[in-house]
Amino acid sequence: MTRSRTLPVVATLAAVALLSTGCATRPGSDAPTSSRAPSGASSAPVADGVSEVEVAWIDGGRAVALLTWGSSSCEPTVDDVSAAKQGIRVILAASGEKACTDDLAPRALMVPVPEGVDVTSDVEVEVVHGQRTDIADLEALAETPQGQTDFQPTASWYDDGGLVLLTWGSSSCRPVVDDVQATDAGATVTFQDIDRPCTMDMAPRLTPLSVPGDRSDGPYELTLVGGGLDGAVAVEG
């Protein structure tokens, strides 16, 4: 089972202003509890709006889902991705928004695996955001993905109680979760139906999901309902 370990390794500089944060609970909005800050470093988000990071394989290992927690209205963007020996270095850029909501929400970014990185070996992901750097680990996959994506939904665990769902479709009409009902062996995720014009592109959309309750170590399946996403997705990891 793929798991990520997040260890912040660069303390926030004294001159960096910290954002104040609160918690807003909604489907898929739980913040991680496994991360810890180094001695002397604040656990509050730094000025670019990133608090913690988690990672998970997605799309069969063709990409990595990078999750950060911070303001839902000021999501960071990927500025650069590069291979670093048997690892991936990701530089995040701030959203550029001047005013941010005072919530603590998961934001998921899709990071393509650079050429030269062997996904059948453990991979270290270095995430640079503002004055802070985090390190997260990905466990080796059983095999290298073959060919290009087939544009099918996939899902992976990033935490014991959280997973990230990848769907493909219009970039202007991202899936909106209405409800999540979980059991030990799976979860039914209901999406809002979108009744407005959407762009005709085929873009990746990552949706963080919180699945409350105990689950077994066996197979886990998502049943997607509504939003034009009806179907079943086996969760990887």
C-alpha cells in the first residue's frame, strides 16, 4: 500500500508573514495529522498559503498527486518539475490572489513524473514552496506504466482516511462533491450535476476525498454517482 511521509525540513524565516487559518469541514476537507514541523518551526502556513503536503501515485504511476492544505481560494500552482537523482523536485508558485479565505482545505495538484525517474523504486518528492521545503516519500510501484493515459478515472490513498480521485473532462467544470458515504470496503461519492456551459477540453481534475470510518486492508472501491461521472473506480495502493 502506497503511503507518503511528510517531513518539513526548512524552517520559516522570521521575516515571512504567517497566514492565520481555521478549519472548515466539508466532504473531502480533512487536514492530515501525520505531518510534523521541525523543532523551532511554526506549523502554521507560510505566506504562499501552504501548510502541509502529502503525495500519492496517480494515473497508474504516470503522475503524482500533490496535496497541500491552506486557503481554498488561494491554491498554489506548479512552477517547475524536475528529476533529482531517484526523486522529483517540485517548485510551487503562490496563486497571486491578494485576499484569501480563512479556511484550511485540501488542494490537489497533478505533477507528471519526469523522464529518468524509476517508479519501481522508492521515490523522494521534494516540494519547495516559499521559504519552506517539504520531503515526502512514495513507495515503489510493482511495474512501470505503459503508454499514455487512457483517460479513465483512477484513485489512490494519500493517508489512512484520505484519498485523491483523478477524473478527466472540462477544465472549467471541475467535479463538486455533494456527499461521501463510506464503508469498510468502499465509498459512494455523489457529485453535483453541473448545469452550465463547459469548455470542450480534456483536462485532469483531482478531487481530494475524506472517507471516515475504519477500513480493511483489502480492496477498496469508489462508486461515483452524478456529475456525469457514474461508474466504479478501484482505489490503488
